[in-house]
Amino acid sequence: MVNRFAFPLPASVVFSLIGYPEEDTEMLKSWCFDRLKITWGRPLPEEQLEAVEKMASFFDYIENFVHERAENLQNDYTSDLLRIRA
């Protein structure tokens, strides 16, 4: 139940509202799990390093996404926040 509905459906809805491309959903979900491992888990040192490296990729993705969205505002929450900021 959890694997099928509790995470995938809310994640897809939130990602859609933010404006992330649908084809990035699986990658974004993977990065969310890495974040959970670091925040709430007890990963081994080698797992910590791998998860933190993936989190750095996630942060780069987000930064690039916001910069691209600022150049091309659309009908999503990210663009709304950028309009308010401007």
C-alpha cells in the first residue's frame, strides 16, 4: 500500500504543482529517499557518502530548475513564487 499509493501519488502531485517535468519523477523520488536516509536513517559511512553526493545533484537540479523557470515563467507554483518575488 505504501509503495504503491502513500508516496508515489502525493509525490507526483507535488512535483506537478512545482512544475517539475513528468519524466524526472523517478529521479526526484530517488533523491527524496536519499534525503530521508540522511535525515532519519542510520546509513553506513559509504551509504552516507553516496546519499550526500546524490543530494548535491538534487540541489544542483533545483537551482538550475529555478533559474530556467525564471527565464520562462509558466503556470506552476515555482513560477508563481518567482512572480511574487519580482
